Amino acid sequence: MSKGLLGRKIGMTTVFDGLGNQIPCTVVEVEPNVVTQVRTPEVDGYSAVQLAFGDKKEKRTTKAMLGHFAAAKSSPKRHLVEFRDADLDVALGDLVSLADVFEAGDVINVAGTSKGKGFQGVVKRHGFAGVGDRTHGQHNRQRAPGSIGQSSTPSRVYKGMKMAGRTGNERVTVKNLRILQILADQNVVLIEGAVPGGKNGIVELIKKA
């Protein structure tokens, strides 16, 4: 079982603990999420709570989704996510705030979309060391991938071979991060360490039961 909330990454800062240690942390804005659907095993075949976050213009929302939000008596929202087997006692249209789910000291997982880095070579994308060394007559081959295939057996390149390609811009989950502080009046939570994505990126804060 798990429960969580959607939030927006604001940036990073540092805080000091009681011993004077400086701790890097990520600031995440978590406005109250709206319950837009409650799934049950009897109707849907599984149990889950769907939460919505971030306002969206009505003219940018399809009629189907407008009806979906209207059923929850909510204005259109931009981001939706389901938390399966969520340990939350909520009903359609309820607001779920930080204090309802988290408290300082909780250990959580944070999922989001990593920063896109475009098309990159194998050294940056996979951490390759390159071919040889400049002192071994390699000229301009320091960042090359090297050999990628075999000869007569199997006479092809294996699927999944680490090569150059698009890097980043994929779903990443960072596990076991600690909540340092919750500023309920500002709808802000401070999470120890770094979380995926850049500023204003949407992240899922997931608390395992």
C-alpha cells in the first residue's frame, strides 16, 4: 500500500540541523490535491485514488475531461496521477493536503521526469572511458565507443548495446529521501537531497506503508 501527492519542484537550498550540519535539500510546492476519482475493486477491478494538481484553462480542456472534473466539483486540472491501494480515507471532490499524508522525518520516494540533455555520446550518456589514451596515438578517438559487434558469431550487434543517443527526459524515481521540514502555511515541503527534473517540474511524492 502507498499514498502520496503531486507537487512542483521550486528549486534547491540548504538548511541547518540541531548540530549545525548544513544539509542540501529540495523545495517542493504541494498545493492541496483534488480527489478526482476513487476506484474500487467492485467497479474497476482494483483499488486506487486519483489526484489532480495544477490549474488548467477550461478552453484547453476536452469536453470529456471537463465532465470528469465536474463530477468531482473541481475546476480543470493539468496533472493527474493514480495511487494504487492508497491508504487514504477520502471521497470524490475532497482536498488532500500535506498534513494529511506526510510529516517531518518520513522517508519517501520521489518520481519525476529527468532533465533532457539531447543527443549525447557514449562518454556522457553511459560513462565510457573512451578508446585508448591520447599518448597511445589515438589522435581524435578519445571519446569514441570502440567496437560494437562480433565477427561470424553472431554477425550482428546485440539489442540493447550501449551507444550514443537521446539522454535524459525519462521517468526517474529516487528512493529513500527524508522529509526535513513541512511548511504547511506555505504548502511547501523540504526534502533532503536532490529529486528528478528541473525547476517547475512536476514530481510525485510517494510514501510507502
